[in-house]
Amino acid sequence: FINSDMDPGDARSMCCRLRIDNRELVKRGGGLFGSNPLTGSIGVVTINLPRLGYLSSSEGEFMQRLEDLIDIASTS
């Protein structure tokens, strides 16, 4: 919350990187719990970019490996 007008009580964490602004949830109606079905993450996938860099011998190979993993992730 550095350099932001939010304090820790204004945010709700749904997964490791998704942060939802509680002030926006309240605006949707139904209070904090009424909006939860409209928020969150489904099928979160993590791609290990440092490993891709380690395994790739060129930028082109890195991009091809990344594209392949994105294709796999999109159907998982």
C-alpha cells in the first residue's frame, strides 16, 4: 500500500496476487459478501519465468517456450 491512498483494511486478498478494493465491492451492492460471486480467481496458473530463461538458449526459444506454456495453461 506504499504510495497509495489505500490502507490494509481496504483490500481483500483472493489469491497470491489478486487484491480487491473493498470500497469497490461495497459500491456493487449487497455489501462485502454480496459481491463475492462476481470476484475472485478461477484456475490460477503460475509460469516459472526464471526456469524458462535458464532452459532457453535465445530470446526466440524463450518466447516459443512461453507461448507453448501459455497454450497449455489456457486449457488447464
